[in-house]
Amino acid sequence: MSPPIAPRRARPAWLDPAFLLAYLLFWAGLSVVPWVLIDSATPVAAFALTLMSTVGFAFVTLPTWYLCRALPLRPGRASRVVSIHGAAAAVWSVALVGAMKLLAEAGGLFAGWHRLPLEVDRTQSALFGVGALFYFLVATFQYVLAELQLRHEALEREAALAVLAQRAELQALRAQVHPHFLFNSLNTVSALIGYDPVKAREACVLLAEYLRGTLRAQDQALVSLRDEWALCERYLKVEALRLGDRLRVDVELDESAADCLVPSLLLQPLVENAMTHAITPVDEPEPLRIRAKRRGARLALELENGIDPAPRPRDGGLGLANVRARLFAQYGKDASLRIESDVERFAVLLDLPVSAPNTEAAP
Amino acid sequence: MTKPSGERRILIVDDEEPARRLLAEYLRAYPRWSVIGQAKNGLEAVKLTQQEQPDVLLLDVQMPKIDGFEVLGLIAPEIAVVFTTAFDEYAVRAFEVHAVDYLLKPFSAERLGQALARVEHRLGAPRSVCAPVLARAAREPERHLERLVIRDGAEIVIIPAASIDYVRGQDDYVEVFHEARSSLTQQTLQHLEASLDPRQFVRVHRSYLLNVSRVARIEPWGQGSKMAVLKDGRTVPVSRSGEARLRAVLGV
């Protein structure tokens, strides 16, 4: 079975490496601001100041992330959002200016930049304004990121749902036992009871084994070709009781091919398809030929049957479409279903990668 | 058709041997009903019906060659028909063609007995089924007739709709021209027109239904009328209203 689909947990965007890099570059660029504002600051000092603020700022921006999460943008709530963010921006900027003062004092004490505390004092209102501006920039940035993340998650969920729906559909396709097959088989058993009770009992056992096999197959994604063929064989034996010598089957199953794993109920719809179109409606049908060969890492399956000389409109192709869809679901483009047909014969050729039982065990 | 002794003659038609044997076994409990034959497919059924003139057909629907509904269209209307099938989707169509009963496989001997009682009741009263109903029954609902199964003299001819060139109507029978031959059948042109695909078959004249894919060109022919020249050179008269219908389908 394929792995379950779990939604990714939401986390602050700044933990993203790409975002962190962009963030650092942004701040490096911003070193220009203290360099211009603070007269005594050399470029190196300005960059050091900014770098220190950056690390602090990274933690300081974290509240905006939670605040933006807590205050999603909804129509009619603009004033509430603006006032709360306004208050937060004021508090945040005061904290920023305070932090810069502390840093400047530290710079004055330990690095001998004695004019730094004075410069910070002189420009504190400008710093406050710049801080508030940054707060709003960061908040806007958080909202944009949150929105993008929501869209991304919605798309992912949609894709996951599509996969689930497809899986359910395939399950349903796999499960179908045609009621007509059951009704006809029961009629045959009812007839056999009258003139061949031993065979009637045999028919009951075959029918039960076939039905049990299809039920079991619904829980298994992959089965060995041997098991898949055993299921088809039961189906064909039940049909043979009904059709007598009209049904002839010619099978060549290589020992190496029989061990390969195939999607469960891969062959059965193809066999049933051949029965419906080329055996049941024909008076003296050609035999049904089934071949399986392993060629290196590939498995080749071939089903060949004759053609109904008086074809009638029928709901056909469902079996083939079903098998094609299941092959694609399992192997993508690595497997193919090809049809060869002319006036005398109809052949379905499957080509799929070999999955050996020991490397990819069915759950 | 009823024998003085009150014996009823039954023909069993089914392509599956167990199904035929089951019916024969069930019928042993009804000594007044004697099985006069068993047919393995539709064609055999029609042949045996002609030879043996049974009172009743126990008729499977899905069979090789021609199916149960097509058989019904080829046998005398006095013969009672009881369908036996595993498919319940034909029931409505079966009663449209006045089948006496419709037995869903598997069924019990008692259920067959009920069907025979109904047959007894209905015996002798002919099915007054008209051709269009039969034609409708011989195809899936919402689908056009894909082939004609008709009796031409002693022969039964299966004509795919695509191989019909044109049909000429004469009173209560029609002549179907197909693959360089023609077959007569007791139907009317209206019925055929109603059953065949209208995008392929156009009533170009009071007495002609034409397969448009055979038309090579349309030429003037006498006073105000035209004729369609077919690809093989044969011609079919086209009336003024017929020409309009033909042009509408051809889109010219």
C-alpha cells in the first residue's frame, strides 16, 4: 500500500532556510541606515550594530507571527486589526530603541565608540519611526506569507483528495463481481444437481473459492501472478461448466513469470472481457490464449481471443479501461497496455516492471 | 395449432447445455407439455420453429448468431414466447413484444409451471406486435438499430446498418439494398426510418430511405426533382422535401 497522506504542520515562515538567507541579506543592506544616521559610525561598526540587531530582531519579529496568526484579515475587522497592530508597533519600537540604546552603551563601554549612546539618543525619534515602519512591513510580510501558505495547503489538500478518490474508485473497480456471472452460475448448479450431483458440488466449491479469492484480492494491492492466475482459472472452470467445450483455454505461464507480483485482479477483468466479447456470444469460438513471460526486469502478459463474427453493440471496454487505470495507478508510465486487433483476433498485451516478492512484499 | 389430445409442443432455445437440460428436466413434471426440440442458437431456433411448428418457445435472450428478440421477429406471431435469461434489464422490452412471461435464471419448476399456465391462457391468441415495436425491442433503449435480421425467402439475412445502401418501400414490405444484393422484408419504410440512425439514413423520397454516406453527388432530374448519384453509379430519386432533409444532414 502507498504511504498515507499527512498534511504538513504549519510553522513560522522564518524557519525556512531560504527565508533566513533573504532576511540576513535584507539586514545587511539596512546597515546603511545607522551608518548614515550615526555620524561617528564607521561602516564596520554600523554593520556590527545591525548584525547584532538582526539576531535580536529575529526573535523580536516572532511576536508578529503569532499576532498575525491570531488576527487573521477578515472583512469588517479592519479597525480592530489596525488598532491592535498599532499598539503592538509602538511597544515594539520602544523596545527596539531601548535595545539599541543598550547596545550603544555596550559599544561605548567595550569598543570605545563613546559617541554612539549620544547619537542614538539624538536620533531616537527617527529610530522609533523606522522601528514602527519595520513592524508594519514585517506584519504585512507575515500576512502575505500566511496567505501563500494557505493557498499552497489548499492545493496540496486538493491533490491528496484526488488521489484518495482515485484509490477508492480503483478499489470499487477491483471489487466488482458481475451479478450475471453469479446468476448464470447458480442456474448451472441448479441444472447439474439434476443430472450430475458430483459436478454440482464441484461447481459450488469452485464458485466459493472464486468469490473468496475476489474478496481477498480487494485487500491486497499486489499478488503473485500464480495466485492471480489461480483465481482466473476458477472463474474459467465455472464458466466451462456452463459453456462446455465451447470454452477452450490455452495457457503458458513461465515459472519465472509466475513468481512476479502484479496488481491483484489485473488478469481477471481481461479474461472476463474476452468471455463477454469473444466466447459467450460465439457459436464455435476460438480458444482463449494466455501467455506470461519474464524478460529480465520486465513482465510480458498476453491475452488473445477470436472475434465475434456478428458483433452486437455492448457496453464494452470497461474491463480494459479498468486495467489500464490500475496499471497507471501502480506503475505510472512504466507499464503499458496495448491492443492488437484485426479481423480474426483480438490481443491485449501488457508490459510491466517486475516486482519480485522479496523486494516489494505485499502488505 | 393445438393438437386434439391437448398436447402442447415446446421448443427449448438456449446456448448453454445445462440450461437446456434443466428446462427439459423441469418439463418432465408436466406431461401435457412435450419438448419437440432443443436449439443451441437463434438461427437453429428459427429453423426448428419452421420445421416443427411448436406452440411455445422457451427462449434465451443472449445467444450466438441472433438473439432472442431477433428470433421473435422472425417467427409466426401465433407462437407463444417465454423468455428465460439471467438479465433482468430486458423485461420491459420482452413485454413490449408481448412475450407471455419472463423467467429470471435461476428459477424453480413451480415458476416455470406458472409461466406454462399463462401460456395455456394465451395460446392461440396471436401476438399483435407491429414491426416498429419489434425493431425497438431488438435494440438497446436510446440506441439505433445496428443491424437488421430479416427473413428473405427461406434464408435469414443479417445486415449491419452500415452496409445498407438504400431501402425502397413498396406497400407493406421493403426492399433493402446492401452489398450488391437486395433482400425483401415485411416491414414498412416508416418503421425502418424510425429505427435507424437519422444521422445516417434520410428519407429522400416517399419510397426511399438513403444511407447518406453512399451519396456521391446530387443532380437535377426532370421537373423540379433531383436524383442522388451513389458512389457506385446507381441513382435514387430525391423529392423536393427529401432534398431539404438530405442537405440538412449533409450540412450543405
